Amino acid sequence: MPHPATAVQETAGGVAPHLRRLLEFVEPDRDDVCLDVARGRGPMPAALRPQVRHLTAVDATPAPEEPGRGGRMATVEFGTGPVRITGSADDGDRPPAMATREDPRPRPASPAVKADATALPYRDDAFSLVTARFSLYTLGEPDPVLRELLRVCRPGGRLIIADLVRGNLAGPERDRIERLRDPDHPGTPSIARLTEMITSAGATIRRLDVFTVERPVEPWLAGARDEASADRIREALTDEVDGGPRTGAKPRVIGGELWFTQSWAHVAAEPI
């Protein structure tokens, strides 16, 4: 049987490079029984399904807040738009090709199971592979979510967390920009904090992949709470490009468009 990473490369086709990187990190096996837990609809189930024996997708979108009670923004998908992994072969000053976008075509897949991420309707040790991509902080309090993901992951299995992080020595400036876009943003954890939460929940860290991506600002700002907030972010990023105060987003102009950076982490953990 080919190495899992090779199998992903052979079947990934139009998969965006950053998603392919995650699939290769996951190392799916033909014998895996997989659970993917997300807030809304994401690309992982369709990408993983051909690589494993069985996949269950859970949509753990919390119930809507009552009017006037606040709560997180209604957006439930982490649509990245075009993304470039910094340091990759095409890391020049040209915008990336369409292949770097997440595939927008319809994904033939079974409907996701609606469930609470802190009370999944599955027995202990039910899955050999459990994944959560850009959803840990949107599913509820991360500590009970992690404990529940580990509960359904069998001994010797893998829990894969993919999420935004900041450097261990990075300051709070980056979260100011995130909260301008989404006032309910819970804050970006440091790499050390993310791994600490996973180990405290009852797991051992087996592998870690941290890297920087660049994204165009405008698709990201489409999720801003209002246009006034989006304008404030554009102004802050443009000021930094012109030598003004740092935002932590390291913006630059590529092909006449404003781009910014994020740090992403892939963590592979095993239940203790």
C-alpha cells in the first residue's frame, strides 16, 4: 500500500495546496474510521472520504442566540479564498493561480450529523481518526470540546487540530485586527497555549506543523461585522505598508491588492 501522503497526492487533483498540506499531515489510512467535527460545512469530509474506510461528518454549529443577546457572527464556514503558503515555490509577487483556492464545486457527500461538540452521540473510542479544522474556538469552550474529541478517539488513534495561532513571543496587536473584524473573536492562542490545552485535555502531542500563509484582505473582510470596521482595518493595514504602526498582520501589496499574513498550526495528538 502506498504511503498515505502519496495516496493523497495521487487523488487530490484540484485540492488547494494548503488543504493538501493538511491532508498529508493527517496521513489518512485506508483502515481509518474518521470523524470530522466542524462549524458548518467545510472541505475536510470530501477530501478525506476517499482516503479512509468510513467518514462521519458532524456539523456542530451552536444553536442561534436569541435576538438581542449577542453571540458569535452568523458565518459558519472558514472559506479561505486564495491562500499562499509563505516560502513555497510560487512565493513571488504574483497573485496565486486559481488552483490555490478551495474548490467551490459542489461536494457529493452525505449530510452532516447535527450534534453538540461537547456531547457527541458516539461511544468511547469509536474512531481511529478525529479532525477539527479551524473550528476549535467556534464550537464552544475549547477545553470541553477537546476532551470530547479525545473521548471518541480510540487508544493509538489520532486527533488532528488545525487552527490559527500566533508565535509564543508575539504581542496582542494581531488580535486587535481580528476583533475589529469580529468583536466576538476569542483571541488567537499562542502555539504553546494550543498545545498545552490539548495535553491538559488528555493527549500526547506527536507532531506539529506551524507555517505562515498570505491571504488577500478583501475576501477576509467580507466577513466583517460592518463596513465601518472593514474600513478601519483597511486603513490600519495600509498605514503599516506605508511605514505606520505595526498591526501584527505583516501586510503588503501583491499585484495591486492588499494581502496580510496568518500563522496556521497542524497538531497531531494521541489520547493518553
